[in-house]
Amino acid sequence: MTRVPVSLDGPSQLDGYRAIVGDGPVQTLERLAKHLRGRRLVMVNSTSLGGGVAEILHRLVRLLNEAGIATTWEVMPGHARFYAVTKALHNALHGTPVKFTDEDREVFRETNQHAASTLELDGDLILIHDPQPAGLIDRRQPGQSWVWRCHIDLSHARVEAWDMIAPLVQRYDAAVFSHASFAPELGVPAMLVPPSIDPLSDKNRPLREDEEERLLEPLGIPDRHPWVTQISRFDRLKDPVGVVRAFELVARHQRAQLILAGGSADDDPEGAEVLAEVRERVGKRTDVSVLELPPDAHLTINSIQARSTVLLQKSLREGFALTVSEGLWKRRAVVASAVGGIPLQVQHERTGLLVRSIEGAAYQTTRLLHAPALRRELGLHGHHHVRDNFLHTREARDYLALFVWLASHSTGALSHPGVASGPR
């Protein structure tokens, strides 16, 4: 089955958002949705579990349905050879040198061609997420509007990688990026829509103290000293080994407990290899906890983030890093690399601290461990920054504005208004 079931049971998300962001943003969503009544939206990506895109879609699809837009979510079927090619493509689009063979290109083409025959792409508006399913554009039917949504930082993309997907992207009606610097030269309109988090989800909702204790107790994490935590997939671009190296410098000056917690996505074949590298670096240290968590461990991640003193995100390349917004939302002090979409979230010395090296990460982490007042100030400003810019209400608004423009543009009723421009 390729369609992901999305439950509409339980409390209304729209009502929950009203309590957090007020009536204005929710009313804007409802007004935009009225312009799209009767049209169907189909979201497509390559995995239903693991990674930020899947997390966003689990909640965003429901929100769009509640707003009155009939929205479904299809997951592209793949196999090990295809995932190996698309992981290499992902890395090369981030700037890693990779050589692609004719066989690699054929695997990519054939898998997309097969997927096109199994997915239900019968909507009026089709939103394709990331490079893996980009080739589904071959399935386009008359009267449909197709948008390619890229969650990757393409500012350092290798030519051989971009050449694999650029001819496909040029056939879409529009492309969406998380940051202006990510967008290459295109022959189609490019829109900016940063990702977002859901404050109502298990990963981000407030937890009672007894809930935290129940969730943390089985993990056996020593709690005698402050926790310094990075939550991320075990991916080289997240630099978990670099995090351990930074912590080794921190530990010379301050006793603390490092937590590296995460897992892998269904379409990422390198996770186990990177996890083994991390464990080899950690060795027998008792002040480092390495946790391999299942994709649905949202409450556990919530409790770890909420209990941590400092949250790290020391990525080498990054599309956005939703873990940063998650930490800021919980009023945690965040130290993060100044790469990709992270500086949209971390405003240096206001909502968090930006770094560019292992030594910088160690210095700023040590600084925060000794400065509780600074931690509180950064956490408060960070929470407000996420509330105003990086919740699902804003992302849904931007998508709906784009779809309204596409629907209107097809009839010539509107000129290009430059909507969907992200946080204001």
C-alpha cells in the first residue's frame, strides 16, 4: 500500500492552534482554503517513517484536511539499489563528490517509472518532496499543477547530481525551497517556504514531570551532571563524530553527560555504518550515551530535549534541521552550525549560538553550561521566534497561497503575486 492513512479522529488541530497562535493565522488558512474548495491535493515523498519530511507530512496532511482541502499522502515504493543511488544523489546535492554511472541513472529512471504506475496521482495539485520521486512528473495529466518541494541545501550541489534532476524539475509548474540561497537558476517560478514543527504533536507538546520520568527511566542515562544533547539521524552530514570530539573538549572543563540520540530513515542505507563509527569513537566513555531510537519515539525525544541543558545541532550541511526549532520551542539553549536553514532559526546571541567548528561548538557549549541566565534568555526568545515563524500554521498558509496562485494563474485571473515567501 502506497497511501499513508491519516486519521482525523481526536481534538481539532485548528482549535489547538488557535490557542497557541491566536485567531488571525487560523482565519488566514480558512480564507485561503475557500479558494481551493473542490480541488484535491496529493503529497508524495519516499518514506513514511524517519526524517523531518515524514514528520511534517503526518501532521500537515491532517491540518490541510481540517482546513477543507482534500489531501492525501502517497509514499513512493523503492528498493535497496534505488535507495543507494538516491542517498548518493542526496550527498552529492549537498556537495559531496560522487560519480554516477549509466546504471545508476537507469535505476533512478526505472524506479520512478514503476512507482508512477502504482501511486494514486489523481489530484488537481501534486506536491512532490525531494529528489527521489522527481521523475514522477512523467505521469502528469492535463489540467494538473505539479510543484517540486526541495528540502535540501543545493547551494553546493555537484554538477553531475543536479544534471540528473534538473531536466525533470524544469517540467514542474513551480519549485519550493527552504532558503533563498538553496535555489539554483530555474526556468520555473521558485518560492520560499521554510519547514515547520507541530506544537500539538507528541514530540513538542508539554510533558508533565511524571511523564518525563516514566519515559526517561528505561534509558538509564546518568543524571548527575547537565545533559548536552544532539538529536538527529546517524548521518555523516549531521557530524555525530564531530559532536563527540567537541564534547571531549567540553569535558576537560565541565562535567556533563553527552547524549547522541536518533535513528535512521527507511530510505537511508548508511545509518548503521555511521552509528558504528560513533560507537567506535565513544569507546568505553561513561559520560556519553548513544541511543538508537525507533522512528516513532516522539515522546522519548521530547522528554530528552526538555530535560537537556544544552541542545546541539553540529551539521556539516543542512536543509533546515527541525530539531533546532523543536529545541527552541521547548525554551532550550541551542548551539548549532551556521549552515543551511539553521541561521533562519538561530539568531546568534538572541535565540541561540551559531558555530563554525568543533572548537567553536565546544566553547559555546561550555559557556552555556556556566551561564543559566543566558540559557533562559536565549530559550525565551527562541520560543517566541518559533511561534511566530516555524509552526505548521505558517507552512500550511504558504503552501495554500502558492496553490491559490497556481489555480488562478491557470485561468489568467491573477498575475504572479510573489506569495509563499516564508517567515515575515
